[in-house]
Amino acid sequence: LYICLLGDVYTQASKTIELLREMEVNVAADVSRRKLDKQLKTADKKGVRYVLVIGENEISSQQFVLKDLKERKEEAHSIERIATIIKDYRKDNSK
């Protein structure tokens, strides 16, 4: 899971990142402060399928935008649901 941070949210987002790691999700966070489109291009070049976008709105609402770069769609979910989606994808693709 590649995490794109929007704005100066690393301190608040670090709790979410740690929670995902505790749920056994492999996480890489882009802390470059570049615009979202640049961060998404980097994730795409690395062959990452799922990207999680974290900004101030997501932190306050606890609903996070999960982008599927392969299917070109996005949905908002709780962090627990996102962990389940990633684990299910990983399980399905390890066969």
C-alpha cells in the first residue's frame, strides 16, 4: 500500500500508518510533499496497485480514499476496511 500525504499531515498520519502496519499491511509513505498527481505517478511507476490518500479531511473524518490504480477507481473506507481489502488482494494474488 502506497500512502500519499496531502499537506503537512505526517504527524497525524503516522498513527494511521502504524495502525496499518499493526494490521500486517505493508506500507510505504510518500513524504515528499509533492502534488498528488506526482505522487500517484510515482506509485504507478513502482507498479503499486493500491494508493491511500491521507489529508486533513481524511484524518478528521476517519474515511480514507483508496485508489485502485489498475482498475482506475477510488472509494472511501475506514482504515479497518482498507486493511481487509489489501489483505484479500494479497491473499488472492499469492495463489
